[in-house]
Amino acid sequence: MPRKRRIVLGGLTALVLAVGGAVLGAAIKGRPITVPKETDLAFDLPAPVRDSLYYASLAPNSHNAQMWRVTAYPSRGELAIGLDLDRLLTVTDPAGREALISLGAFTENLVQALEAYGYQVEVTATQLPAAGQPNSADLPSPAVTVRYAGQPAEPDSAGRQTLAAMTLRHTEKRPMSAQPLTATQLQALNAMAGVTYFEHGSDGFTYLATGTVAAYRDQANDPAARQELANWLRLSDGEALAQRDGLPAEQLGITGITKTLYYLTTSQADLTGDTFANQGISRTEKQVDGAAGFAVLVGDDPITAGRDLERLWLAATRAGVSVQPMSQLLEDPAAAAALPAALNLSGTPQMILRVGTVSGSYGENLGLRRPLAEFVTNGDG
Ligand SMILES: Cc1cc2nc3c(=O)[nH]c(=O)nc-3n(C[C@H](O)[C@H](O)[C@H](O)COP(=O)(O)O)c2cc1C
């Protein structure tokens, strides 16, 4: 082969290898992160109780801020659950309503996991005024006490299914099918008191879809709300794994090569800019369009509503129904006050959930949660 052609071919091979390497590198970077499960503590707490606390932490919670803290009293089999006041979303959730819902969801997982391990469980929740708390400084601490007793055992088949549902449950940001749910799937959603379902195309659905986009737009244009969200967004795998909280690409529904591009092209300053806000608005428009329906959960007390939310979500998971809370309407006081009359609801709306099925695999929880040692302390010592 003439020397010149050999050089050209050699150059082409090098280019192909370089491009291939870059594509492979990007694909590897775009992979979902793997988060270790860390349940070690510096004091004695039975392994099944530590495991149950890990499952509890897989509960849904606003912005994945994980605003719970637990004081354990191993001597008397007691776990006191309170709010971590440094992790509250004071702009979008000034009364701490969503924080208490998150705590309720944590409690529900904890109770069901302890029971799966064979414990007898008793729960005491601090009674809250029906209207919620005036400000976060008045939030009760601890809000919930969980007592466990008896001898733990390996979970039986029902217990294993419960724990498996907790690891599958996740917030689905992808568009869902607008096709009606099956009768069995609807039964899973309607099995709980306090849930009203609005099918795609119904007046109630249209009211919720339009209102959600409008409330999202208002929030996206509010500098304080933008900044609060930006504080919880993570912009690299390294940051997500160091912080173990908040919303990395995966939790915004951004995966694969798009995740790589998102991380490469987005700076901290971009997160509070107009372009990012507008992308969020158009993502929300697509999300409300892609849903089989909305489920609205009512209830007077946010902790109980949080427990109900998690029971409902675990039932939906088992029925193959995907769920995404959409809270912006409820975060706007005037819109939230108008909701019961507009939708003929028989109580205070606590959660609005977009529900439906996704094509392909159901997906699973990313498991981006803090090690137990960061939120569990020893009350005996
Ligand atoms: C009270 C509450 C409000 C929430 N509001 C929203 C919301 O408006 N939009 C959304 O996409 N997810 C919302 N979520 C879901 C959380 O962002 C999600 O639970 C958290 O990031 C952890 O992710 P995971 O559910 O996949 O475990 C909410 C969750 C709770 C408990």
C-alpha cells in the first residue's frame, strides 16, 4: 500500500477509536449511579431494626430532602421520629405540610418493614391542628414514636413482597400512557378511603392538568422557589454520591446519553436561569398530557395522609401503576383552597398524583438515600 494511503487509513482508525472511546465514555458516564446501602451505626441496634430504618428511608419525600431524623432507644424498643429543621423547604412548603407527609410515608415503610421482620409494632403520632402548622419552628418534635417488640425473624413470602415493593416504588417522571387503567389497577387505587380518581379527558382531569401547569409556571418564575429547587439539584454523579440526597439527573427522568449531556452543559448558575425554568414548564406540560389519570388524596392530618400515600403507592407499584406526585397546585394557597369545591372533594386535598403505565420496564428506586448514621442517633447513651 502506498505510504500516503497508509497514513490516511492510520489517521482514520485513530479518529474512529477516539470517537468510539468518547461515545463509550459518555455511555458509561450516563449509566445510573449505584448507591451503597449503609446501615452501620456506632451503637447497638438489632440488624432487622436497622434494615427497617433503611427501608423507611426509601419513602417518597419532597425534593428527596430526607427531612427526617430518628432517635433510637434500643433499651425500650423505641424509635422517635422528628423533622430535621435544616432540611425543610421553607419557600414552597412554609407550613411544613409536605414535610409531615414525607414523615408519614417514612413511618408507614418503617412499620411495614418491622412487621415483615416479625416485630409487633405500635405507633403514636402527635396530634396536629387540622389546619397544619403556622410555621416550621412550631412543628412537633418528635412527631411520631414507633415501638417494636418480640423476636425478629426472616421475612416470609408476604414480608419479602412488601420489602420488594418498597425498593421498586419510585417517582416516575417519564410520560405515561393516556390509555385507561385496567379494572384491577383501578381497584388498587380506589381500595383506599380518601382517594378520588379523575380519568384522562374528564373535567376534573382537565382542571388538574391545566391548574398544575399554571401553578408550575408561577413557581418556575419565582426567584425564591427557583433557588430552593436549585439547592437540591445535583449536577454530577460525584455530587449525588457525596450528598446522597436531592435530585440528580435520574430523578428528573434524564438518563443515558442525555444525562451525560445534561451534566456537561449545565452549571449551578443555569439552574436559576430562564432556560432551565422553561424546560421544566415544557416537561410538566408533557407530563400532565401523558397520564391515565390523576388520583387526589384527601385527609385532615398530614402525617396520616403520608401513611395513606405510601400504602396507596405500594399498592399501585404491585399493580404495575406508575406514580408521580404533582404538588404545585397545592403549594399555591388560593388554588389549593379552591380545589375541594372545584372537584367536589370531601376533605382537605393533601396529594395530587399523576398515574398511568409506562412502556418497557416499570423501573425501580434509585436508592439515593443517606447512610443510617447520618440520621439515626442513640437516645439511650
Ligand atoms: C409531599 C411530597 C410532594 C412531592 N411533590 C412532587 C412534585 O411536585 N413533583 C415531583 O416530580 N415529585 C414530587 N414528589 C416526589 C419526590 O420528589 C420523590 O419522592 C423524591 O425525590 C424521592 O424519589 P423517589 O420517590 O423516586 O424515591 C413529592 C413527594 C412528596 C412526599
